[in-house]
Amino acid sequence: MNLPEIVNAIKDFSLSKCLSDKEILYLINSSNLRTLEKHGLIFQSGQPSIEIFFLLNGVVKITMNASDGREVIKTILHPKAILSEHSIAGEEIRNNNATVMTPTAIYLAVKVEVINELMINNPQLAVCVINFLGRKLKYSEERLESLVLNDARERIVQFLKVNAQSFGQPIGFELLLKHDFTQQDIANFTGTSRQTVTTVLNDLKKTNKIHFKRKSILIRDIKALC
């Protein structure tokens, strides 16, 4: 990506709405543009938490390892997402992993000290960061409520709905979700088993609510999906 492309991409991030063009250029010039292939680790548990990452291209999953060795997916992030926001909030050592799910991912690695400097000189950015962290906290609370209150089928259906509504391509009254996650990824995200995911997807297909292939899911009617 050349500089104008990076600038345009960064302007699409929510935090950039609080930055001037000059500050955006300073942010980019003070950072590192990196590319990783599928399964590459942007960061991992145990590392010093000294950078945040602006995801420009690709899909990344944030995970932790359970005590029994299972991978637990906390969230799946798409372009325009910011990774490792805990670094801004004072985290010293990372306790999560960030793994690339798509063939490649392109991201801007920004030192926390650069963000802190920008916030000192631009109080409005500090307000935007607080609002951003608040939205992330609300999302985490909603995820916890879903795990506690919804059964396995409801969590899997909700996963399909959220991703289709956020990233699906409208085709008439249908939504086509092209993706790079496996059925095991869905299980790890929803706190279910791969067998349960397979059963639910096959049941939805049998009732003509969805049609799926390895890398795509077509939802016939998002309002009727249940």
C-alpha cells in the first residue's frame, strides 16, 4: 500500500474522526506497516503490550487458551478494527493471541507512546478513546450475556446474523456471507462443539433458511433466521 492508500484507510477508523490530517500523517509516519500470512501471529500472550494495531485488510481472531488446552475465540475482527486496545488502558503484558484468518492481513503497528502523545496534544482524541473503550466493554458484556442466557443454537444463529448484517453482501432479499472461519472457529466463538455447529447448520439448511459451502453462507431471510 502506498501512502495515499494508507491515509484513506486510516481515515475510515472511528478514532481518526478526532484527528486532523496532520495528526494522521504523524501517526502513520511514526508507525510500521506490516503484512502477515494466514495463521501468522500479530501478537501473542506473554508479550509486552506496547503497541496497538489498525487492521487495514484481512480478518483476525483474538483468542486465549483455556486450562484444558482448548482455543477460545473472544472476537473476530475485520478491516477498520483496532487490535490490542488494552494497551491504551494500561495493560503491561498481553494475555491474548491475535491470529490472521485470511490469506494475508495488512495492519499498521502504532506505539502506545505515540497515541499518548497525540492525546496530550489533542484532548478530543482522549474523549474518543474513552468512548471507543466503552463500546468495546459493552460488546464484551453482550457476549457474556449471550453465553449465559442463550442456548447453543441461539448463540450459533446470533453469530451468523451479526456477521451477515455486518459483512454480508445483499443479493435481493438474501445475504451472502463470504468468510474464512471454519466450523471449529464458530464453535470456539460460541462456546459450543464442532458437532453442535454442524448439526445446527445442517438443520438450518434442511429448513431452507441458509445454504452454505466451505467459504460462504447464503442466508435466505435474515429476519426469519432462528
